[in-house]
Amino acid sequence: MAAARRAKVAAALGVVVWWWWWWAVAVVGCGAQPVVVGSYGQPRLWLKPYDWSYLRVELPPSFSSVTMDFATDRDIQREHLKDLPRRDLAIICLMNSNPPIPDISDSFLDTLLSNFLVVGSFGSTNNQSDLAQCIPFQKNTTIVLRNDQISPGIWYIGYFNGLGPARTQSKMISRGRARSVSTSITVEGCPTSALWGPYCNQTIEMISCSQSSGYNNSRNLMGLNIDKRKTLNTREHTRRINFLSQWNHLEEKGVGSNSTTYSRMDNSITCAISNGSLCLRQGDMKFYFLDVVDLALQFEITATNFGLAQRSSLICYLRYNAFPRRDLHDYSASTPLLDTTCFSLEWQVTGCLNGKAGTNCSWEAYVLQRVPKRSPSVPFESYYVPSDGKASLEYSHFSLEQFLSNSSFEPFAWTYFFLDIPEGSAGALIHVQIKSDKELNYELYSRYGGLPSNESWDYYASRTSSSNGSVYFSLQNSTNSDMDLSIFYAKEGTWCFGVKHPSDKSNSQTYMSISLQGCHKNCNQKGACHSSIDESGLTFYSFCTCDRDHGGFDCNDELVSPNGHIWQSVFLIASNGAAILPAFWALRQKAFAEWILYTSSGISSALYHSCDVGTWCILSFRVLQFLDFWLSFMAVVGTFIYMATIDETSKRAMHTAVFILTALLAATGATRSANIGIVIAIGSLGLLIGWLLEFSTARRFVCWPWRINLNVPQSWPNLRSLFWNSLDLLNKRFRWFYLLLGFITLAFAGTSWKLESNRSYWVWHSLWHITIYTSSFFFLCSMRINTVNHSPEPSYELTRQNSLPRSEPRET
């Protein structure tokens, strides 16, 4: 059929013919050594806390094995995997056709981790399912997968440093250790197309077709699943094995009438082995490959013209898109005991014409064309409408009644819609919506690479139920007249949506829309949808960046309650009121520069956290964040410099240098946990330099002689005198009680900074505000300094002596 020809769906089937004695030694050729057909290397990928990335890997049809080497800076032991909190989990996941989302649900993540504890690696199960496989970060991991374990095509590797709903939550602070992973991938294949298998030791037989343009023996293995119906007909010296791989299998009886139009199934392609007959010895195996490149009604394999020989049984194994084995195949059939040694094999593929589909080519089938939306944030966003001119390209929906199939003898009919997901957009979702002005009586079936049916489908939805077994499918907001479903991270290629509806059309108005979107339900209006590109640069994928109170794949998980949000906002904003303490002291001492610094630091921090919690943003978030951290760093360092009591010229020079250093810290990594140590070190260095400048100005230093006096008893009194003089000087300069309180609150501030995490950030950061400003206040109060002339406070006796008039000296 014309519509089916435009919907290019390709399939590959491997046929293995074995004798009943499958344990016998196979007679095969010597084969050849596999050669490298592709490689990929990534020196180092850094993942911040709760960060993730993807890598697209394409395995060609002729590949024999793939070797993946992973090297990380973390080693998670297998026995400790279940004990780690999910925020500390770092894993690597592998999935066929679409990017993996290991934490899309709690049960799905538990299943992935449990499978690893049982299996221990990739490739030990049939990886063609929708279930991803994951392993934790380990120092060095090497995984070898053969083509009898995984199928060719597109695979995605996902790297995750931290899992759980908080992975997509917007975080006030990002603390934790970044992880690195290096990847090296080598793909090997057979040197010639006549060889196949993991070790290139299996010979591929050639197939000749009556129409070479339709079906050929090329090895383009693309996605298609098939169903099986087997029949067996026995005649004298002739045995026949039929595999009917039906795209849409309907259990119908008495189909056919004058009111229903049927298309003849004369679009048949017949292929057979090149030499006409096949003879096998005991234990022999033969392998055949055939591509189905157009939509087909059925696929039939026939073995006929059996010759006489010893009594045995013929077994045929089929596997889609991969090499079949006795213990790993999709379909199989066998003959009863018969006398055989030679027979003929024939393939026949049958399809429909004139835009029809179904078992008897009785249902309507339409091809949808893609209309891009030109969205700047999601490059692949688009919608689909029928391409026959009945629907307008200006609207994303179309009337469904005008496309429905007719039937007078069946209570239900089928209508099929085909669409293509473009290459590179496997990180998008398919959104389907059906709305009616009356009660819906429709069922929707979807299938990748083929027609869905009652027995064969990937996803199913009706007004009352759905296939919720898959974590990549969601049915939401459905009512009696509305059906709304989404397929997450849909596979690239051809999808078919089958609408099962009553045969008698009601007088209702039903609209259907199918679109390719970035994020599920637009992140539930609790976040923003963004898109990124994988490490290979070939695939876009979308994701939600949720607000402070929500997380999860679609921002539907509430992480902070409304009351909790209010309390967090109050604590984070009001705790900056502690800046009043050092600001008031500086204003009282007429230290106007320090007063401006403390006041502006408290105000900028309150404004930043007001914007951070979503209350009010007077400036952009990044500007407010820079001001908050920069002025906080300056407040700490400025306190140390003020304690040095140096002259204004030296103080301005030190402030200028500190301005530059703290600005660099705030601009390049404001939230680093090491910043508090760096800031205290800068402040201590400034205090030390200030003291040295002060002592050098007052000439308060000891001139050591050029010759070193090695006589310890003679030099000991000088050292002891210097020590006690220094203690006396510090005692006159500082009030020790306040100095001790300053160090205690400073240590508590550093502890609060270090203990900050995503869950407890609001508690510890509020305490950081209070303790860091309080420590500055205690340090300022500990000084016995007259800030006007930068000299120690004079004692009462010294002042009284200086106030007495001096007597005139006597003349002699």
C-alpha cells in the first residue's frame, strides 16, 4: 500500500536450522579474526553532585562484540551498595534505544540495584527489554558484550552522580564531591558480510528474492517486533513449517461484505535459498538473514521437499535483530520425527495496498507529517497531522471522525496512524491527547515498528485503564471525555498508534493531537524545561529544572511543604539581622568604612535569599548571589584587617588586594565548601601583615646580631623576655574574654558552613549568618584600641601624669 511504503519500517530475522540433537558438534568453517570497526574515547568526564550525562553508542549491524572500559575515581563495593543513601550513589546505566532514567520511580531504581546484586554486570540477561541495566562506579571496569547478548543499533550510556528526586531540584547550595569517569569503547566486527557471530565463525547463506528492490539480503538491522502463528501441514515426502508474523492479529469471524472495501494482498515478495535445496548432516547449522524494509502484513517461512534419510526432527529458531541461540531466541518451531536429510526453504512477505492495514487489509492507515514548532529551548518540539490534506497544518489537532474506518459486520474497527521520531531526538516524549464533546468509547494502542493489536502492543490506554507497568508511560488527567497520555524518551524511528473504536460512528466531535515535546506536563508548572546534548553530540535530551520545593522527573515530587517553605524563608532572611551587631559597633567607633561593609553585607544577603526562596528578586539571581558571597567574604577579612590598627594608607592598599581576591572567589565558585578556610586564611594573613607594618612603623622589633650566639644559657633570657613582652603587649591590646568568644563563634560558623547540605541548608546557613556576624562583633569588642589615632587605650595613671605641669629646671 502507498501509505505503508512511505512508512519505512525495517526488520531483520535470523533463522537457525538445527537437528534435534542440538548438543552435537556443529560443522562450521574456520572463520576469521574480528576487526575493529569503530572506537570511542572520552578522557575524563566530571560530574558535579546530582549531575548526569549521556553517551550515544551506535553498534553497526555487522558488529561481533563491543568492549567498554570505565575508569572512575570512586570504588563502590557491591556489598555496600544497598547501604548508601541515594544522594551518594554514583552509577553507570546502559539502555537500548533511549536514554535511561534510573530514578524515574523508587521501585524502578530498587529493581535496577537488585538486578545488579544478582547479575553483577551488563549483558547477562536479554538486554532488548525496556529495562535498563546499571552498575556502580568502580575504579576499573571492563565489560565485553557479544552480538548474541545485545542487538545492534543505538544504545545509551548514562552517568549519574547522585540519584533521587533532589537530582532535578534547584538547590540553594551544591555541596559534595565531584566525580570523574573515563570511557573507552571498542567495537569489533567481521571482516566480510559472509561471516557472522561473536567470533566471526558462522557462515551466512545468501537469499535470492523475486523483487530485489523490495526485500534483499542486506544486513540493515533496525527495530521491529513480530508475533507468531504456526501451522503444520503433513503430506507424503513433504513437510511444511509456516511462521506467520502478523502485524495486526484480529480474532475476526465472517469478515467481508459489500459495504466494506478490502485491498488484495498481492504485494508479496518471495525469497528462497540460492541453490534451491538444503542438505544438512547431523549437528549442522545454517544461518539466514532477511530485512523487511516496508510495512508487511505477514512473514511466512516454509520448509518443503524433504528427502528420505535417517529419522530426525528439524528445529527452526528465529530472533529479531540479533543472532539466535537455542537458549536465547524469539520464536521457534519444529517438525515431528520424520525421515529427512534435504529440504527447501522459502520466505514470503505479504503487505497491503491503497493505504490499508489489518489482517485482511480492511482498516484505514494514515501517515502523519511532522510540523516543527521552532522552540528555542527544545529544538525537536513539533506536532503531527495527517498528510492527505484533510487536516490543516496550522493547528496541532485534527478531527478524528473523518479518518475512522468503516465496518458493518464487526462491533469494533481499527484506524492506524504512523509517525516518525527524527534521529537525535530520543530524549523527547510523545504526547497524545483525545478530546470529545461526549463520552469517549475509544481505546488507544501504540507500538514501535509495527501495527498494534489486541495481543501485541507496547503501550495501551483507555478511559478507565492503561499499561502502567512501564515507567516510561504515563496516563494522566483522563476523564469520561478526555484521554491524555505520554511516552517518555521515545525511541527514534516509526511509531504506530491504533485507535480501536465502535464501528457505528456517533454524532460526536472528537479531536486528536499528537506532539513531540520536551518535558512531561511542562514540568507541572513547578519548574522550567531545558534541553542538552549528549557527550557524542548526536542526541538532544530534555529535562526539568524544578523549583526549590519540588523535584523528580517531572517536578511532581513535593520535597518542601508550603509551611516548611515559609519557615525556611523567614529563617534565611531574618537571620541576616545579626549584621546589626558589628555594624552598630563600627558606627559607634566612627569606623564608617566597616559600617558600610557590614550593613551592605547583611542587606545583600537578605535580598539574595529572598530571591533564592522565590519571594522577590530585585536583581538577577546571579548578581545577588555574587554580592552576597563577596560582601560576606569581605566582612570576614575586613574584621581581621581592622584588628591590625594600621594607618589608613596601608589599610586602603590591603583592602584593594582583598577586594580582588574575594571577588575572584565569589565569581569562580561562591558555594565551594573550601571557601571559608580560604577566607579565614586571607584574613589571618592580612592581620599578620598589618601587625608587621604596625611594629615596623613603631620600631617594635628586635635587632638580632649578625653573629649567631650558640650559647643557649646566654640567649635564653632574651627569648624569655621577648615572649613575656609579647604576652604583655597582647594583654594590653585585647580583651581575652571577647577574643575567646570570637574564636568560638567563628569555629561554629565554619562548622555550620561545612555541614550545609541540600536538605538541611536552611538550618545551617541561617546559623552561619548569625555566628559569622556575631564573631565579627566579638572580635571588634575584644580590642583595646582607640580607633581615632590607632593607639592603645591609655590608662588613668598615665593620663593623670601627663596632665600635671612640668617644673622648670633649676639653674646652677
